[in-house]
Amino acid sequence: MNINKNKNGDKLEIAVDGRLDTTTAPQLETEFKQSLDGVSDLVIDISGLEYISSAGLRVLLSAQKVMNKQGNMVVKGVNEAIMEIFEVTGFVDLLNIE
């Protein structure tokens, strides 16, 4: 998995590609913990994501909880396979998906 960050003031865009699973989820979780201070607008681009496991879903949910307190979070670039996972798990109701 690769993570690319672009911070501009209080806006942070994180692009994730590859696989977000039990092996790589801790890496993204650490990135969020180090980067979300002072961020009021978070955009997560997952257009390059091939797979997401329950561990990956947990990291997204955790980031959403933080951003509910301090601003807005958008998930964009969701492919068909991952959208199906979001629908089955109810994440379509928890995340702001563009």
C-alpha cells in the first residue's frame, strides 16, 4: 500500500492505493494519528485501492469519528467492488462518499 499526503492549511488530502488490510491498516492508522491535528477538511482518495478488509474499514471509521468532532471528511474515488463492501457493511450511511 502507498500513501500520498498533500496538506494545504487546514485541508488534508490523503491518497491510498494498493491493499488496505490487516497488514497495511496500522500504517494508515499511524498516518491519521500523526496528521489530523488541526485539520478541518479531510479528503481520502481511494481510487487506487484494490481491496479493503475489516481492518481497513475500522481505520476509516476511526478517522470519521475524529473528523466528526473537528470538521468534515470525504471519501472519493470509490470503485465498484469497494462500494459494494461499503453498502453491505452499512458504511454508505457512515461515510460521506463522493
